[in-house]
Amino acid sequence: MGYDEKIYQNPMDFDGFRFVKSNLAKSNNTNNEEASSFVDTSDTWHFFGHGKVTCPGRFYSSTLMKLVAVHILSTYDMEIVDKAAPRSKMWRTTNNPSKDVRVIFRPKA
């Protein structure tokens, strides 16, 4: 679903701001539609399930992931050891980080 061209423009290209742009467009609209967020569910976004099987802990996990990311980014400098190594591998419909990529974490000075 994440690679469906009917849903996402250029789905195979990495676009770190793909959802940020759509959220900004929705938040500036005049149709009173709310901008989407990471914890929303829909027929095209099943990250936390959808309908009766929607994960009730999605708000907690979303907040926790953001806190962990902020801690890592504010505490460490990171560097990829082999910059030419493949960084991800496809498995079924997901693009997963490669276990072969080595990253050095150094405490910030």
C-alpha cells in the first residue's frame, strides 16, 4: 500500500517531507478539514490498524518514539561507517533498515 502510485506520487522515491507537505496543505485549507497526524488511521494508512482493530496504544507509542528520537539526536553525533553500503532492504511491502549498516554514536561534546 505504501508503494501504490494511486495513493502516493513517486512512491519508490524517498521524500522525508511527503507527509509534512500534505499536513501543511491540509492545515491551510478552507474546508475545515483537520491535518492528518501520525496516529490517524484510514483505508490507506494501516500503520496502527484501522476500524475495530485500531491500536489503543498508538498515542503512547507515537510520543515515546518522538522522545527517543529527540534524546538520540540531542545527545549523540552519528556517522555511518561504510557510506556505500546499502542502507535498506525490501521485505514484502516494507522497506527495512539493513542490519549490515554500522553507525558510530559519539557523545556530543
